[in-house]
Amino acid sequence: MNTATISTKGQLVIPTRFRKALHLQAGDKVSLTLEGDRLLLEREQPRRARLVETSRKQARWVPADLRAARLPALTSHAHVTDAYFVELARAHRLKLATLDDELYKKPWAIGIAENPL
């Protein structure tokens, strides 16, 4: 069990291990619920899907601010989600790691979707 001290301003510092476990960053919203004599803190879920950029040292959330008009012309409805994540990664200048051998060979995914192995 970890303990924390409430400041004179009523502020509480969430220990690093809990912030990391919940992927909390400065400015994130949390919800608080009182259950008897316990206070429950939960990370608010984003309203839209988000893509995670990860590295060995850090991870960050990328907002899903992509317009449908940016998606490539698709031959199958099965590719819509893949195309969305590829274009989201492209918009944020990221690479999309995938083990799907067919995805990274698609013309609209070349240079963005990559097999990390």
C-alpha cells in the first residue's frame, strides 16, 4: 500500500507507478467516486480511439483527429480500420507496427505500416 499526503491546497500527488499503470499525464482527466470510506480514482476514457506511440523509454497518446476524407479509396470494407490507423500514423509522422503481412504491402500503407520483427 502506498500513502500520500494532501497539501494545504487539497492537492494529492499520485505516485509514479500508479500514473504509469494508468497512462496518466499532466492535464488528463480522472473521475473520482466515493464508495463508503474509500475514494476510487479512474482514468476517464477518451471519447475517440487513440493510437499509442511507444518507445523503450516512454509512451504517449496521440489524439484521433483524422477526417474520413483523408482515407484512401478502399476495395473492401475490411480495410477501413487498417486504413484509419495507417492515415492516423501518417498524420502524426509515426510508424504503425503490424504483424499483418498483407497490411504493410498495401499501396496506401507502404512506408507507414511495418513489421517490427
